[in-house]
Amino acid sequence: MKRIYLDHAATTPLDKEILEKMLPYFCEEFGNADSPHSAGRKAVAAVDDARDTVAQLIGAKPTEVYFTSGGTEADNWAMIGGGYAQKGKGRTQIILSSIEHHAVLYAAERLQNEGFDIVYLPVNEGGMVEVNSLKKVISEKTALVCVMAVNNETGVLQPIKELAEIAHAYGALFFTDAVQAVPHLPINVKDLGVDMLSLSSHKFYGPKGCGVLYVRSGVKIERFVGGGEQERGLRGGTTNVPSVVGLAAAFLKNVGGMSAANEKIARLSTLFLQEISGVDGVTVNGNEPRIDGVLNLRVKGVQNVDLSYRMDLKGVCIAVGSACASASVKPSHVLTAMGLKEEEAKECVRISFGKENTEEEVLLAAKVFVETVSALRKF
């Protein structure tokens, strides 16, 4: 049975061309990037080239780019490291949206347990943070404002530039989790006006276990991982040279092919919606602006777990929400924040397309979707 993979918001397959670029750094050029000998110098040269590439692609300086083990670590570091750096200035309030990734939500809970005042911004029914909601709660005590660039469950874009301007007017830092944005949108940290930004390699056909935290020059952030002097003394741990090389190569290829990929994905998304349009009680969660690669659908009267499992048995991979929370029996916090009742949120699935998907796959997946919904409703 051929597998049709429609869960690219969770992860993407490693591009074979990117793997080829990574392979030499596993066996041939295996040196530790912190070693002073020739093997180490070759490794650090590769890391420096990767850092330069990432910096150029997001409009930053190389010294503003820090490599991490992924988006989760970058999110935790920005929240906790940024929050504690501001606490010394008497700023103890953290503001974040109610639809953030679980990595950010966890970090906020930890900060709350350690004396910070945590404020959650609501979203409207379309899934967007309204600018006025930030104006109502921000103060001179605010240390950090965090709003993700694109929601990982609905694909809804957030007004990052406007929110960052408000944060800066009060002397607060602004951090955005751009993990779901980077695969689909050009990113320029100066245009956005953010102080910190995270991204993760495996969302754009790079290796798992590697990410980036951008920290604007002049912004103070506490060390998050101790044990070594890597990443300019702020993040200990032996540098994962193969993955860093792969991240930069995948990012560069993603940006170069973004326009064509977005056009294709938009066609596939439209095709899927057309093919299932005859099914009653199916609605799309999240208003425009929204990336085409992510569809969050409510199927009235059908439990998302049942729909996902049955489609998987027929070879079609979809999601019931964020992959990081898929083991939880709780309904999506994103959808309930948008006003859905718990039982309604449990009727929602996420379908996300990738550049390697074909029209034939989408047609077949839509056929399976229609048949499965019909069978579950009869059952």
C-alpha cells in the first residue's frame, strides 16, 4: 500500500541532496569544531559558512545566529533566557498569545513558578491576535512579549511587526516562534522588528535535531545550556556539525524554491478542498491571512482520532493537531482559544501539504477522506 504523507507541519522528509551535503561531516571531516587542530578547523569552517548563510537568509549578522538542538530548545531559551535577563531591570511580566507552541507554554509556566507574572493574549474567532489586546495589558513592567509568526495548527499569520512596535514602545523585548513560517514565507528580522526568532530545520526538508535562535545585537540573554563555551559562551555542547551544515543547505534551497513550492502547494490545497466539498459539515478553522500549506478542518459529528486512525489504515497520514501534543487526550488549546467547545475541537484534523506531494496523491487522499467520513457517520 502506497503511503500518502499529508502531515508536513509536523515534519518534512530529509531532502536527499541535503543528506549528500551532510555525509562528509559524519565520517571524513568528523572533527570537533572546538578543536584547534586541522580537523577541528575544517569543522568550524563549515559551521561558520552555515552561520553566514542563515544570517544572510534572515537579514541578520552572523554573530546574531545561535545554533540549537531544534525549535523547542530555541523557544525555551528565548523565553527563559530573555525573561531572566530582563528581570534584573525590574521587569517581571511576560505576555504571550494563547495559541503558542507547547514549548513556549511550558517555558511560561516555569517562569510563572519562579515569580513572573504571565499574561495570555486572546485570539479572535479567526485565530489571530488583535493588536489592541496587547495595548490593553502591556506596561513598563513587561519584560518580554511572545507571539508566533504562523500558528502550527491553523496556519494563520499573526501581525508580528505591529505587535513588536508596541512592545518596543514600552521597552519590552519581542520574540517570535517562526518555525511554521520559515518554510512558506520570506523572513527578514529587521523588517519584522523582532529581538529574537526561532526556526527548526526539519520543517523545511533539513535534518531533525537542529534549529536556530536569532538574538538581535545588544539584546542580553542568559545562558541556557551550560558545560562549554560554544555559541559565544551562551550555549554549551559539542556542535552538531553535520546537522548545522544540513540546516543551512536546506534553508538556502527552501528559500530558492519557495515561490514554486508555494504555488504548487496552493493548487494542491485548493484541489483537496474541491474534492471534499460535497461532504456536509466540513469547515475550515482559521481566517485569512493563512498559509496554504496547512488546512485545519472540523468534520462535524466525527471524532478526529477515529478519522486519523482509519485514514492511516488506508495509507493516508494526517494529524489530529500539533505533533508535540498528539499523545494528549485534551482538545487543542489553539482551537478552544478560538472559541470552539471541547467536543467541537475533538472533531478537527490538520492536513498539511509538501512540495513532493502530487495531484494524484491529493485526489486519492480526498477520496479516502470522503469515504472514511461517510463510514464513520454511518457507524
